[in-house]
Amino acid sequence: MPRSLGLDRPLLTVVAGLVLFGLVVLYSAGQTDVPNFAARGAWERQLVWLGIGAVVAAVAFRFSPRLLEWASLPVYVTALFLLALTLVIGRGAGTAASSKSWIYIGGHAIGQPAEFAKLAVALMLARHLSGLREAPETLRELIPACLIAGVPALLVLAQPDLGSALVFAGILFAMLFWAGVHPMLLLLLASPIASLLLAFNWVTWVGWMALLMVGLIAWRPYFWEGVAVFAANSAMGFIALPIWRKLEPYQQNRLLTFLNPEVDPQRAGYHAIQSKVAIGSGGWFGNGYLEGPQKRLAFLPEQHTDFIFAVLGEELGFAGVVAALVLFFILFVVLVRIARRATDPYSSLMVFGVLGLLFTHVFENVGMTVNVMPITGIPLPFFSYGGSFLLITATCLGLALRAAWDARLGGYGDI
Amino acid sequence: MNEFHPSRLRERAVRARWVLAVAFLVLVGAFFRTQILQVDRYRLRAENNRLRQVPLQPARGTVFDRNERVIAETVPGFSVALLASSTDSLRQILKRFRSVVPLDSADVEAVVDRYLQARYQPALVLGNATRAQVAMLEEHRAILPGLVIQSEPRRVYPRGTAVAHLVGYVNEVSQAELEGGRYAGARLGSVVGRAGLEQEYDDSLRGAPGMRYIEVDARGRLVREQGAAPPLPSVPGHALHTTIDLDLQLYVDSIWPKGQAGALIAMTPKGEIRALYSTPAYDPNSFIGGISRAELRRLTTDPTLPLLNRALQVRYPPGSPFKLATAAMALKRGLVDLHTHMPQGCGGGMQFGNRYFRCWKKTGHGSLDLLGAVAQSCDVYFYQLGLRIQLANILSDGVTMGFQERTHVDLVNEAAPIWPATTEYYDRRYGPRGWSNSVVLNLSIGQGENTQTLVNMVRFYAALAGDGKAPTPYVVRPDTVQSFDLGLNASQLDGLRRSLIAVVEHGTAARSRLQEFAVAGKTGTAQNADKDRDHGWFIAFAPAEKPEIVVGAIFEFGGHGSEVAPYVVRSIRRYLLGPDSTGGDRPRRITLPGDPTGAPVERSDSAGPAPAPPVPLLPETR
């Protein structure tokens, strides 16, 4: 029976669509009036990476969930080791020239361990959460999961790479949710972060704390947990300023310009403004493929990597943007379906972790181009040029395909 | 594990899809806002990002004389500018630029200044580049990124210095002027009028600048010069049709004695200016495309003040030509008629109070009537006439006859004359007891607290030559010509004209008589408070019986009235008879030692009515 070797056709189709769409935009990103050697040949190099990616996905597809479950811990430990190593011998490159995020061997950039660590965390969390008897119901029970994601997140933050750290949080929350943790508990877990962000204004912070009190009383967690959450929120409020001062100036600027890009239009706000200008000038149907003036004249920063979505917005307009977002949405819905039908909790959680990983990337990357999210240098799956992340994406999809393939024969199935 | 029971998973999958849907709707909403709702704003910003405006200067209107001959015109020229992304890169490019076309370091600083004023516009380097320079620069375009060469209209004054003070000059408007709003509609880089007609009629001459767009990249480097966006064409300025007779203007320039500072105005009795000449002058062409610093320094530090328009920016003591005003006041008040003699004959001066007031002629004129006193310019007669009118009346009549006000000629920077309106002026200046009635003696002969511009004096004589109405002089005909009445009746005017004819026929300017027609005029030699040397005046009109042209001239520190007269008379002849009449003749230079006005030592107490034209001519004396 031909059924594409039993591969999940919706997933393959939507991925093929995204890959094609991505290549088309990446090609355009290289067509400039101003010499841009990094962007010009990027689509050809991306083709090579796609070839390698296909192989990697095929290899990942061969891993059975049991083997994967077994390998999760070693992979995770390796990832931690590589992250720690990166802090020591890492160097900057490409779009993150000022941070230590690349590992070099013999002068060649080998890869960004942070990308690898994202997948490792998803696998490790899947292993941990699938091993639990009941879904965690208290904050205490969430501690191991938080540690699994938190340690690499801290290591990545130290590079510093805020964007990737956010991805770890995304993976963690997605997987906790899929493991059955009550959404209110997730909100409590996230509350200290909200406290941290709101602490920059005394009034908003007091408001937040009052709201939190009401929430705690209404939901009634265990007493000590309630106290702990409240204490954590208070502590965040107090350490917010010291943390702020410890941030690198460029990070501070990015956060500030997220709130108002016009604070420093020539420097810190430049990316945010130029990206919005390019996208905004696209209108309904854009300036035409290959024709975006902002892109052609190099006003768009990092147009073949971090800001490739702005090229899409400028040249293909709102219609193109919606098309891309619809493709991504379909991808995630397909992944939800695969996770739901997976044969076992590990596979299910792993697929949902992959979903969390990709979704965080998409939301953060697309969001920053229109100032919905702060600017961080994380790539857009299928669109941004870049080998490390492409291979991780390929692995993720290989694993998801495997989970779907397994489910074809049995699993929970539809009821 | 019960959490992975299909029904629970299904529940969570629904929730997960909701979360995803909301997240994507947030993104779609953000894009909708940016791309659809705010599209105009961002399109504009995108255009501003990549397009740089290059102003297209309009062609300035041509200035014509009354016979459609060109006084100032606009021809094609080239301007060279540089587009740069930063001061440093501009300096680097300029360094290379200097190896192609030499610039001095001050020029470089000027370019940097212009760049700092408008970073997104090409900074002008050469406002008036030659074809050779343009060719050299084109050849080196590769090493000069951001080089913008464009053809630009260039102002040309074919007659140069001869028309300088009349037409003025143009140059680039300054930042301060733009901010001050002095030149409405001008933009940075606009060329505006600086003096004379160019400034007075700048609004109509200038036209409106257009704009073309060039495309630059994120670092401000020029990517595309043509076709980046449709250009906005400039609107040329309006032509200006003046009343000037260019032939006369050039003739005056050609006969004017070399090195003599002064001015000449020719106008019709109705106020149409036919020539307006002032010298020393500058070459208005030298300001085009930015005057060189050396040239500007020379012009501004030159002790002869070549930038000063002596026809209307300088006040001189009017001297004897003012005696006609005194006479007009007396006639108007009915105090005298043409044949009235003064009680005291001229014996070379008169005693007033404790001072002795001299007449210019030491030997005296004897007893003269008004006609003879004008013809001989007798000071003693006018001292007494002034006393008869009385100081307060002289002052108020001077105001009504226009000696305290500008003429409001349509040329910029006319100086206001000085004339005391009331005796308070003397109280303020000298203290209530610091002056005596003797000031009236000085005033009545055109000295004292009275200084007038040439244009104001010529206007007064235009009123005498015409119907007694003093017109507001003009170079470009206004819709309505303003004038005011001196208040003299026809016979009084006729009398004054006859006295002026007598001046030329057998009075102080007799050597300048013409064969062809009668000239009426008045010489003057005005003492100057500051310098030893006197100013020579001559104001005349002709033909005396039906005046068509009034010409007044002043030689600064240089002469006696009778020396000025020949130039004025020759200008009149040229105007009335045309070029053929004056072919090769030269001014007759007359020098009479020992006579401050250069007047012929001829007594004219034959106070009869002046001979009516055509004038029976006395044989020329040498």
C-alpha cells in the first residue's frame, strides 16, 4: 500500500510547503542592490543544509521511542557539558557576534550547542514527565522539571542569549501543560516572571501583587506553596533592579526599545524600526517578489537570518504573511494531532515538546519583526538561514514523523 | 497514567489548539495593524529611508529693459554636489575630490557646513562648475561615491558692473534667513536676490524649486540617480520688464570719469526710472555659484565701498539744488515772486547775529531777483529768503515736499533722508538754548541739518519738471503710480522752471548748454561736514519747455556742480536724441581755478524772463 511509506502526509505536505516558501524568501533576501555576500549565496548553502537535514531527519526517524527514551539522559548530559564548554571556549559569530554561542574546532564553527540543548531538554523532560505516575499537582512536584529546563536556560543566559533561554521556558511550559499540569499552577509558576517584569514600575507591581493575592486565595494551593509563590514574587520585585543593572547594555537597550523603538532610532531601536518600516510598507500584497526596496538597499538588518520574515512582509505583504502564518498554524495543529495519537506518553510528550520548541521560535521571531516581542536573535524555522537550527528542526520533524508512523499501527488512536 | 487517557488528551488538544489560535491571531492582528492600518505611515518612512531629495533650482526670470534688451538672464550651468553618510566619509571624499578639482580648505569647510545643515541632501561643492571640471569629475566618478552632477540654471549679467547697483545680485539663501522666513517659499539651496531688482522682485523672479529623487542604501551611498521616483519639475520665475533704458545706462557707464565715485539717476517726470547708475560697483557675476572669499573680502574692505548704491543708500548734503525747494516754499507761501529783490544785495556775504555768512562768490552778486539768484546760486539772497519764510515754516514745508521721507522707489535699502520736522530737533540735538535762528540760513541753501539721497532730490526735480506732483519713482511699473502734490500752481512752477533754464543758459552751468534744445538744471557744490572735499551735484531736465527726462548726478568728494553738469547734459542728449547724436564726443572738462562751484564769472542781473525755447544760443565760451 503506497500511503507514502506510512509517513504522515499532512505533516510532510505542510513541511514541504514551509521549506519551499522559506527557500523562495531566502533567495529574495540575497537579491540586493548593495553587495551583501552573506545573504547572496545563502539560499544555495541552505539547499545543502536541507539535503543534510533530510538525511538527519531520516536517521531520527529510525530511532524507536524506546531507544530515544533511553538515550535522553546521556543526550541531556552531553548538552549540558557542551553548553558549559561553550561558556569557556565559545565565540561569537554571525548574528550573535558579541556573545559566546558558537563552538569552534580547528577554526571552524561547528555549531551552536544551545540549539542542540533545546532538543535535549525536550527529550529529557519527556522522559521525566512520562515517568510520573500522576501529573504534578504542586509546585514542589514541578521542581525537577523546572531544573531540567532551568539549568541549560541559565547556561544559555550566561552566553548571553536571551532568545534561546526563552525557548527553554516555552518548551517547559508546553510540556508541563501536555503532561496534565493544571493551567492555574502553570500561571503560578510563571507569576514570578511577571513580577520581575512589572517591578520596573512601583504601581504596576503593587497591582500585580494584589492580583496575585486574590488569585492565591481563590485557587487555594497548599499553604506553604502559596507563601512560596508570594515570596518568590516579592523577591523578584526586589531583585528586578539589581538584575537590570547586571544586564549588558545591549540587552537593556533591546528591552527598552521593545517598549518604545523611537527612544534610539539610529542604534538600539534601529532593527525594530527598520523591520516595521519594511513590513508596514508592504500593505496588502507587498512590493512584489524580489522588489522590496528596504531589503534591496540593506535597510533591513540580518535580512537572511533573524529578520527574514520582514523581507516576506515587505515583498509579499499581508497576504504573504498570513499565508506563512497559516502554514505554521497547520504545522502546529498537525503536531498536536500527532502528540494526541502517539502510542505512548513519552512519544506524545516529546512531540509536544518539539511543538513547544518550534512554536516559541516562530512566535518570538515573527513577533519581534512587528514589535510584539522584544528583539532576540533566534531563527525562524524553515526560513532563516542557518545550519545548526535547521538540523535540529529536521531532527524534531524526524522524531515527530516516527511518532506518527508508530501511531499508524496502534497507539491511542481516535475515539 | 491517566493523564494520557485519550479523552484527557483530546481535552488538552482542544485547549492547545485554542492557545495556538489565539497566539496566531495576535500575530495576524499585529501585522494587520502594521501593514494595513498604518501602511501609509510606513510607506512614507520607507520612501524617506531610501530617497534623497535633490532640489531642482528654477530658472530665474529674465530682467528686461524697456526695449526688451536683457539686463539679467539665466543660462544652463552645472552644479557639483556630494552625498555622504557621515562627516568623516565626506571629508575623505573631498580629499580625493581636491586631487581632481582644486579646492581650498575654507571651501572644504563650507561644504562640510552645508552637509551638516542638511545631511540627507547632496552638499553643494561647486555651484558654478565649468564644463572642463565636470568632465574631469565624471572621469573620476569611480573614486568619488555620492558625486551628484546636475545641470542647474545659472544667472548671468551680460552688462556686469554697469548695471550692478540697479539689478543687484543673487546667491544662496542662508540657514538663518530660511529660519527667519525672510524669503517665503525659498528652500535650502535656493538662490535668492541680494540687492537691487533681484532682491526687490525676488518673489516673482525666483520661481519655485522642484525636486528630483535619488536612491541611496542604508549607509547613504548613492545607488540610483535616475528613475527612483518621478521628479517634481521646478517652476521658472517670471520675467521682469523694467522701465530702464539699457542704452542710456550703458552710455552713462561709458562716459563716467574713471575713478570718480558717484551716482546718476535718470527718470521721467512721471517717475519712470530710465537709468540708475552708481559707481564704484562690483561685478554681480562674481557672486554666482558662491563668491570666492578673496573677492568678497576685497569688496567688503574696499575703502571706496563698491557694495554701496550711491543713488539711494547714501545721504549727501543737497547744497544748491535745494535752493529750488526754498524758492518753492517762498513762492507757495506768496512771500515773493520771481522778480522780488531782497533788501540786502550780495556783497559776498551777510552779517546775521554775531556771525558773518558768506556767499560762495566773494566779490558778491549785487542785488538779484529770485530768477537771478537761482541762476547765480546766490547764497545771500537765499539767506534772506529763508529768514523771510521762517524756520518753523521751512521745516514743515520740507516735510510736505517730501524731504523727510523715503521716495519708496522699488529698490531695496533706500536710505531715509534727514530733515528736522520741527524745531524740537534742534532742542534735542543742541539743547533749548544751544542753537539760534541762524540754522535757517544754512537750511535755506541746502546745508545744515539736511541730507538727502540722490533719488529723493531727482524726484523733487521731476515734480518741478512735470505738473508739480512728486511721483514715487519706479523701475517696474506698478498698477498705480503714487505721487503727492508739492502745492505749487502752474505759474509758480513755470517761474521755477524758467529760473532753472537760466542756470544753464547763462548761469552757473552755462558751459553745458546744448544746441539742440534747452536744458533746465541746477548745479550744486555741497560742503561736507566730515571731509575737506565737496560733493558736486547737478540735476537737470529737458527739453525745458516740455520735459521728458530728469537726470540728477552726484560726484562724491569730487567735484563742483559745473563739472558734473556736462555728464548729465550728455546723458540727456543721448536719451533724447539717441546714439547718433553723441557718437564720438567727449565731455568737456571745465576747470576754473578759484571758484568753488566752477560757475562762470558772469553776472546775470538781467532778470528778465528766460528766453523761451527753442533757445537762442550764446556762443560757447572756452
